[in-house]
Amino acid sequence: MFETLTEKFQRVFKNLRGQGKLTEEHLDAALGGIREALLDGDVNVDVADELLAHIRARALGSEVLLQLSPDQQVLKIVRDELLELLGKHAKPAFASRPPSVWLIVGLQGSGKTTTTGKLAKWLGNGHRPLVVSTDVYRPAAREQLAQVAKAVGVNCWPGAGTDKPLEIAKGAIREARLSASDVILVDTAGRLHIDDELMAELGHLKRELQPSEILFIADAMIGQDAVRSAGEFHRRLGLTGVILTKLDGDARGGAALSIGKVTGAPVKFVGVGEKYDALEAFYPERIVSRVLGMGDMLTLIERAEQAIDQKQAAELERKLRRSEFTLADFRDQLKQVRKMGPLEQVLGMLPKVGPFANLPRDAQVDESRLKHVEAIINSMTAAEREDHDLIDGKRRKRIARGSGTSVQEVNQVLKQYMQMRKMMKQYGALAAQGRLRGLSKVRGALQQMQQGEEATEE
């Protein structure tokens, strides 16, 4: 989503590189580029102008002029101001006595029902959620939520026998107490536009249910329209948070940067895919890091920890120490990478520096090619997977026929494997010297660095 913003920011910082000191002339040019980047990225105009005013004031009054180069100065100030704009990470709220009630609100078509399922899936790690739909107007709305609940493996209160939203919700609260469910997700009705009838119903539910959270579902693909809708909902209901959906899409990203400032309600979650596990807590510092081309290594490491089988990882480390990386290991590593999510997202989390500087962020990765690689390796015998030297010309033809590919593709896979094997041999040497740290240690170090920066700022 943030490719356009990132590229334009990178251009601004590149133009400042090599300058001896930061002058007002340089600053004016940089601010012009930043403003263009923000507006092209669909950031709210008032938010953009306020942000630029803060950047200018800090840059001219900065105490780091002699310590950093001009591009580093501006980068640091922009980063700090974007973090100030987005606010701190906001944790979801729970009632002191369960069950907690979360109202899911928004316009029709924004993805409330699907997001309710994603929230239930997310809450499943440590909580016992119950979902209920109070949408008695849209045909089959309650049946749709029941199907979503079944897909994510949570209980759904059907609310049969009544078409009154409040009675349905109160029935769900009674069921939650009987079933020891501690969070009730109430998927409310929506409209194609904001009207008094809709707001009156939501206001009535709020007064009677006393929800811990009122979460507005905003479709990031519609940009500033989502921001305006969220502002109106907040004015009438008092939102506690926003969930931005479709953050993995090709929208320009301005809604993510504007919505918290305009509405006054923090972004608490973001949807990053269509699957039910594609929901993440919103961490402002990670979003800012990605926008500025600095990557999002913490999220990448967390995904890797979830995707990687620890037993396989320990076995792989043992093989690396002995330089025993086989074709079967190569295939297994590709499978685990695919578990981390769409490869475009994985690439987008890498910093645009060092060895990753020239990676195309907007490249469309053909994941079907990874399936071809798996098919080719699966068409080999166990002996061939263990010892690639056995694979002569005759065997390559057999493997190509068995996998439905060509000999050229088989040759390409073997070449890629040899390159990976060479790299793994180097890693194996580092592992033998004890110089490689586990993912959890790397994550801990990054978090300590981040906390240290926040403490310094305070």
C-alpha cells in the first residue's frame, strides 16, 4: 500500500544526500517534496499542512544540525513527527468483569462481518469470543456471520425468535455467561450512507450494552471517504478505535496516516489480507518505518516465528553446521516462506537499505513458480533429493515429465538450489562459531532498541 509514499520520500532524502548542511533553501525543497508525497498518497490536506509546519519548526530549531547530515536530520524529524501524528500503540480494552462487549460498526460493504470473524480468530489466542449479528435488515446477514464463525471455529449466537437488535444482543450476553465466553463481538447493521435511523439504533445499543470497545471498520481502499465517515461516526457515537481493512491493497495509504488525527480515535487493528488470520494489531512505529523505506523487521520476524517449525529449524541448524543442506531442505524452506503470507508483503517489510536497496517493492511475485519448484523436487527420488550429483541428463528429463515442466526449469531449480546451498554453507560457518542469533533474540534486541528510543524521547 505504501509504495508510492515510500518512493517519493526516498527521493526527497536522496536529494538532500551529499549536502554539507541543512539550509532553509534545502528545507523548502524537501518540504515541497514531502507535501507532494503526502497529497499524492491521499493524506488529508489539513493533516499534511499541520505535519509540514511541525517539521519546519523542528528542523529550523533543531539541536542536531552539526551531528547529522541533512538527509539524516530530515529523516529523523519526519519519522518523529509521523509517530506523533499516529500516536502510541493502543491496546484493545476489556471490561473488569466479563463478558466484554465490542460493537463493530461501519457503513454497509466495509467488511464488518468478515472483520468480526478476523477479530474472533485473533481473540482466540487467550480469550473465548462469541459472535452475534444484530443486522436484521440485510437478507441472510445473520446466516453469513454463522458461516464465518464456523470457519474460524468460534461460537455464534443465532438470536432466533426475535428481530429486535437489542434483544438479540442481550440474548448473546446471557449465552456468553452460560458458556464462559469472555468477549462478545456484536456485528451491527450498516447503511450505504450515514443516516439518523442508523445512528439512533447504534446509540441505543451503546447505552444499553455499555461496550468496552466501539470499533469502526474503515475500508482503506476508499481513502479520505473512509476518514470522513469515521469522523462522523466518532462525533455521534464516540468511537474507541478504528480497524483499517484492505491495507494489503493498492490504495495510496493516506487513510492510515490521516484517520487517527481526523477522528481522534486510534487505529487498533489493520486487515492485511483476505484470510481470517490476516489481522494484525496496529503499531505506529512499524507503519512509519515502512513508509520511510526502513522496513518492518519486527513484524517480519513475528511472522517467521509463527510460520517456522521449531523442530525443523533446530534440524536445519544442525545440517548447516555440517554443510548437509539438501534439495528436500530447500523445498521445506520454500514452504515455510510461503506460510509467512504473500511474498509482496514480505518484500515490503524489508528495509530499502544495504542488500535490499534494489529490491522492487511493487513487483508482482508469481507464487505459482514456487509450486513448480516444489513439484520438480517432489518428482525426484529420495536418493536424488539427498544427493543432487546423481541427477544427470536422463534423470532431468524424467523429473521434467513427472512434474509437468521442462528440462530448462529443472536446470533452473538446481541452479537456485546450488546458490542457496552456497549461502547456507556460509551461514553454517557462522552458526558453528556461535555468531548467529535466534529469531526471538533478534526480535528482543529490536524491541529493546525501540524502547530505548522512546525513553530517550520522553
